[in-house]
Amino acid sequence: MKKNTKLEKSADTKAPEKIKQKRFDDTIVLQNFNTTIGYACFSKASNSIDYIFVNPAFRRQGYGRKLVELCEDACGKKLVPAPPISPLGRKFFSELKNEKSKSQPNFQ
């Protein structure tokens, strides 16, 4: 039987990746040491997120949510997606909306 000499780190011992946030006018960029993870363009004038992109290798890890939060923090208000919205974008914003409504108490 061949012995596996390759060492693999388990998920719980993996060192956390350092993520840099950069802002250029109405654009926020998330980067690690090697690549762009994602970016979002927003408009203070129209209270909208005009474009959002997350590198496919980094999707489903919370980076899209983080980009939306950073854009809203930069504007100081809640933003809405600007049309046209792709099917994937529609799904993302729908899930984000549902997630936010679940985290807030429901007062009647």
C-alpha cells in the first residue's frame, strides 16, 4: 500500500485569510494576498447598489453580504439593487432580504 506523504491541513487548523478592504469613490473592493475576492459599485444619489461581483471561488462564504454592508455603511443608509438584476443577483438579494427579516424581531 502506497503511503500518502502529502500533508493536508484540516479545516479547523487552517489559518484565517487576511482580507483587505479598499474604497475608491463609490466602489468597494475586497482582496486577499493573491486576488480580488469581490467588489461592489454603489450610488449615494440613487441609494442603490449598481453592481456587485464575487469571484466564483469565494461565493457562499459571506463576501456578498459583507460588500452590501460596507456599501450601506459608506452611504449611511439602506441601499437597493439597481436594475437590471441578473437571476443570480435576484436570488442573492432575495436571500439577503429574508435573512435580515429573520434576524429582526417581529413586533405586531
